[in-house]
Amino acid sequence: MLRKFIHILFLSCSKATMLMEKRNAQAISRKEDWQLSLHLKICKWCRAYEEKLKILDDILKRKLFRKENTEINDSDIEGFKDKIIEKLDL
């Protein structure tokens, strides 16, 4: 009963996870930040999701910065197309 009331008053888990993803990409408003912080204080599942999101984001950033050649050439595109066609033929 209390959980339903809290989700009605504050945020649902799906909205909270959407705000976490949005916060990684761009700045969120003060209201959204306040609602998200309140939700994270009461929801252990979303706190766990936030930790996993941080870990994945760090891994992706390290991979991006480690890669020296970030340009995509025509052979990469053709190889990607071939892999897609190969998987579609299954």
C-alpha cells in the first residue's frame, strides 16, 4: 500500500530509470533531479540499476577513448551489411 502511494506521489520505477538514462545523456531539471533522488532513497531496485548503469557507462567510455581509429570506412560498412544479410538468411 505504501509503495503504491509513493509511486503515485513521486515516480514509478520506469520513469526513474528513464530519468537515469536521460541524466547520462544530458542535464535534467531540478524537479526531475529531486524526484529521482527521492525515488532512489526508497527503491533498492533502482539504486541497483543506477550502479549497474554507472559501471556500463564507464566501460563504454573507456572503450571509446581507448580506440584510436574512430572513423568508419567503407569496408567496415560493407562488412556490417554482410553480417546483417547473413543473419537474415538464417
